[in-house]
Amino acid sequence: MDLNFLFSLLLIAPCFLLTFHANAEITSTYIIHMNKSLFPQIFTTHHDWFESTVHSLKSKTLAFDDHGHGHDQDQSSKKSMKTLVYTYDNAMYGFSAVLSSKELESLKNIDGFVAAYQDRTVTVDTTHTYEFLNLDSPSGLWHASNFGEDIIVGVIDSGVWPESKSFRDDGMTKKIPSKWKGTCEIGQEFNASMCNFKLIGARYFNKGVIASNPNVTILMNSARDFRGHGTHTSSTVAGNYVKGASYFGYAKGVARGIAPKARLAMYKTIWAEGRLASDVLAGMDQAIVDGVDVISISMGFDGAPLYEDPIAIASFAAMEKGIVVSSSAGNAGPDLGTLHNGIPWLITVAAGTVDRTFGTLVLGNGQNIIGWTLFPANAIVENLPLVYNKTLSSCNSEKLLSQVDKQVVLFCDDESTTNSTSVFHQINTVAETNVLGAVFVSENPKLIDLANIYSPIIVIKPKDAESVINYAKSHQNPTASIRFQETYVGIKPAPTAAEYSSRGPSHSLPWILKPDIMAPGSRILAAYVPRKASGRIGSNVFLSSDYNFMSGTSMACPHVSGVVALLKSAHPQWSAAAIRSALITTANPMDNTQSPIKDNGYPTQQASPLAIGAGEIDPNRAMNPGLIYDVTPQDYVNLLCGSNFTKNQILTITRSSSYDCENPSLDLNYPSFIAFYSNKTRSMVHKFKRTVTNVGDGAATYKAKVTHPKGCLVTVSPDILSFSYRNEKQSYYIVIKCVMYKKENVSSGDLVWAEDGGTHTVRSPIVVAPSGIV
């Protein structure tokens, strides 16, 4: 090799490596908050300002990286356009962009910069319920609100399947409200004609996903649903009437949403290729612009502080405009402190069970035992030999079970008595044997609320197992039949707190009791995507259905969103806080046996408000709550100030410098109470002030009734509130004094304002907890 050539290579190599390093610097998508009050007047729009800002950053970087080799202005402009992801002007004020660490540091020196943080991933919280909630009462909220007519609900989710019968516009008025500014965005397998007077808008947002992975191929680049989640939640909120809806014959009847005459708008922000904050923020930003009345969002950001949580930031802007945001608490229960969306200015919804089950076990002696199954076919399991054998009944050995005749119904022992063999292992083991039927004994909430059934089996409760065993032992030739595709309602006790539902307290602001309320979330039947399997037989037969059961706080949230739509229609003048207050103070803490709601996560205990908030939502009572606890935007800012948020952290949430920190306070006018005691002293004295507004018909007097949390004394002053006229306000103080014993942990009670000689009772839960659980 020529030595001169080799020497030349050695000289230019360091320059090549330096240039390569500069150009290959790692970039990320950042969400950047800007100060609106510092908007430069030389720009026409905020978009121009943000685009110019990114352009100037890229120009500086290109000049440095290219060492004077002269990228022209046009190339630099293309680079800035490519890296500016979204601009935001409603849900927040700022933009998202793909930046290097050097560009981010340069950005922090620009006038108007407030805060920046990296894009993050969102967690998705994945027919009969309207009767369970008593909405069909002739004097109830349905009729008072005309079924939510002309209220617009924006759903932030995975898209919609527009062909579903739930989104037909039969019976809808043929005039879309004039406030609506949205559109039906054309995309892959989605054209404008797919929207109608029910589904009035559909948009999609995936620039964040693409920015995070520029080489990604979006499989369904439109508002069309790819996973079923968005179709399910939106039809739960406001689906139209559909006769004969069912899941393979289960829960057959007329499907309808909670607010069947409300309008729907879908904002698709969840993708198979990613779920990013920048896209969620863009969807909520657009929903506010479009003129929705309610935002339903069944997802959350785990571990994000409020000032970096897109849902917290966007919902503050929505609240200012009177838009009510309903959100899911998360599916990370039953441990305490697992909740997301613990945001004071929105509604946080926990999930509960419903009073419904499916299937019957029929013994040869004529005894019928109601059980649980969702095998997706009408299998024939009729008068087959019932096999109960202690050697086999643990049902955990394929080798042993292979010796069993296949033409039988096999009885498997309670999972709690089989040396920790889980019922899931039992079911999978038995499925491999191909017996014609099997009976399992379990009350495992993960099975009843979440599992799918792929073989012809039925699950019965432990209390019913003894009669089956006795029958099998006492008869020479015992037989059994399993009836599939049967539905039973009125099952007791119900509701119960779902085991998976995330619990409070909120990490964001523990001084506000979250969740707010509970709504049906387990085994909810709603519209689904027919291209995705919703049932299975064996290991290789996959079945589709237009309607599917799904469970999660994702399913509970749209129930509340639908009730909010009804309340918005019945009380258009109420603020978002007033609507939330009405829902909380009228919620029911009792089940259908008139006992306190039980907790499936801790079966021997009654559910704490940290699991269910104030209790199960009661739409009809919420229509006429008697008193409400209202909150202004400045009140929320006072809470942030009292929580020692910095000026810039508050600005990222409020987008405006018009709020002040003159009255910082942790005592928000919230319709519930939570106080923390020291783990060292195990004692506490906490004083709250509350102001209530009389929204009854006129003059009224209310008396305070207290259920004291264990170890505590609660005093209310004054304990009588007398109102002379509608919309009058009265204030009171509540003092909680506690000395907690070592074995106590979380204790709860309530304050009820009962109308003297009237019908209203206004209930607020009280929780006392050790400071260490947050």
C-alpha cells in the first residue's frame, strides 16, 4: 500500500469519526411546555413560533455538525419540519419534537421555555349493566336527560369499528349540534361516509409513534380499531340500541350504551406499534378544540408526576372549559398505592363486579347448581357419568387423567385444598385430556373476572361442592349435565370491588381521596372488532363475535362517562366539579344484600374507600344530590401551591400565569376526606373546611351524622346547616382525632348530611391511613 495514501487516511480518520459521532448523536422525542404570555408578536400563530424555534435549534446543530460544509436553508427547514412532531394550544401550550441532548440544552435557554420531558408510554386499562344501575326507572336519569341527547362524548382510545350496529344512527336527531367543530378523518379502510349522526367524528394521531421509530409501518393507519378496546369502550358510553346482542349466546338481549342518544367522537391514540404521551396529548388537545362535552379516557401514565402527566395537563384545560374528564384507576390491584389518574380535577373510576353469571350444573338427582362458564358454544354434555376419585381429583397430572374415560364429566377438587395447584393449571391439564366435561371448584376472582374458557367446563363455588361430592359418593352411577349459554342475573352479593382494580392513595396528591367512585367493570358486554378472536375452542379454533366480554377499569370508566353525559344533559349549568360531587355524594357503599360492599382482593374484608371511593355509582340519585361541593380552577392551583409545586411546574399544568399562589392550601373543597397519621406516634389531629351549595328545590335543613373510623373521633361544626334558598352556600368544619393501635392500618367511616324531613342524604367517605402507604 502507498505510504502517502495510508498517512492521508490516518489524518482524515479522526475528522470522519468526529463527524460520524455528531450526526449519530442519540435523539428522543420530548414534550416541551412554553410560556404563552411570552409569545413573540412577530409570529402570526403559536405553530409558527414553535416551528421557528425547532428550526433554529436544527440550524445551529447542522452548522456545528457539518463544520461549515453548508447545508442550505431549504434542507435545514425540511429537517426542522421532520422533527417537529405536534404543536399544542389547548390541552397544553407547547410542542413535541425529536431532539438531541445538545438541542434540548439549547432549547432551555430560549425565552418562553418552561419545561421539557421525554415522551413516555401509556398503560391501557383493559347489556345488562344499565339495569344493574337502575337507569331504566321511569322517573330516572335516562328520561330526565332524554338519554343524553346531543351531548358529545370524545373517547381517547384505540379507534372504532364503524360498521358495528352499536354505531348506527337510527333514532338519532338528524342535526349535529352547532358547537361541533370536528371531522371524520379519511385513512386506511376508513372514509368520511363511515361517520353519521351517532359517530360524528373520528381522528387518529400517530406522529409520536412514528417519531420514536421512523422506520415503523403502521398496520392500520386510520381511526379504525385494531384491538377492540376503543370499540368496546365507546359503545359502552353511548352505543345505540342493538337487538339480539350476545357473546356466543351468553347475556343475550338488547345492547345499549349508558347514554344511547349521545354523540360519539373517536380520537385514536393507541397503536399496535406504540402508545405514546405525545399522541394522547394531541388527541385530547383536538377533542377540546372540536367541542366535546365529555372526555372518556381508559388509560393512564404510571409513576408520572402531575406536571409531566399528559392526562393531568390536558384535563385541567378541559375542566376550565366545563368539559368533564372520566378516567380509569388502573388494573394493578389489589395492593394499596397502585392507582394512576389520581388527578384532583377529573373523575377516577374503580371497577366492580355485576350481579350476573352463566351456566348450570345439573346432577342426576335433579339438583341444579348455578355456576360459571363462558364456553363459546352450546356443547352437548348430557347425562354423562360423573367421576369423583380422590386419586384424580387434584386434576394436576396429565398422566393420571389420561387413564380416565373421555365420555365423562370429571370433578376436580377446590384449588385451595390441592396443595397450591391453581385452578388455571387444573383447567389447562384437563383440557389436554379431551374429556367431554369437567367441574371445577373455585372463587378465584382472576378466573371469574378475567379468564377465557376454551373447553366444556363449569366452575362452581366451594359452598356448592359438598353436595356434588355427597351425590357422587352416595350413588352407584352418578351422572351430570352442563348447560351452556344460560344467563342468570340477581346473583348476590354484588357488586364487589374487583380484585384487579388499582387502589389509592394517589401518589400524585395523596391528600385527595382517590378513586372517586366504582362502576361495573367485570365481564362487560359491548361491541367488538370482528377481525380479532373473542373466543376459542381448544388450542386451534378461534372464533369472532361482534360483541365481547371485557374486564378492567377501562370498562368501568365509560359507564361513568355515559352517566356524566346524562347529567350534562339534565344539568347543563353544572361545573365539572359539581357533576363529580353529585356522583360521589350519592354513590352507594352497600351491595344488593344491603351489606357493605366486599373486596374481591381481600375476600374476608369489606371494601375500603381506597378501593371503591364513595361506592357504586347511582345515576338516578346523582340527578338530584341535594348539596354539591364545587371547586374553582384557582382552588386546584392553591392545592398545587400547598403541595410545593414550583412556579414552572404549575405553569406546565395551567398554561397561564393568571393564577396565583397567594392562598396555598392542601384543603381542597372535595366531597371526601383522607388524613394520614404518623407511624411513630400513631396519632393525629386533622381539621378540614368544606363549603356546600344547596341545589335542592329551595329552603332545606341538613343534620350531620358521622360513622367514626376505628380509633378516631370525628366532630362536625356546625352540625346543622340551614338553607333559605336554592344555590345558597354554607360552610362547616370537620375535625378528625385519632389514636391508632398497632394492629390498625387503614380505617374508614363517613359523614352524611341528612335532609331534615326530606329525601336527600349527602355522604362523604372518610379514610385514615398511615403515612407510609403512599
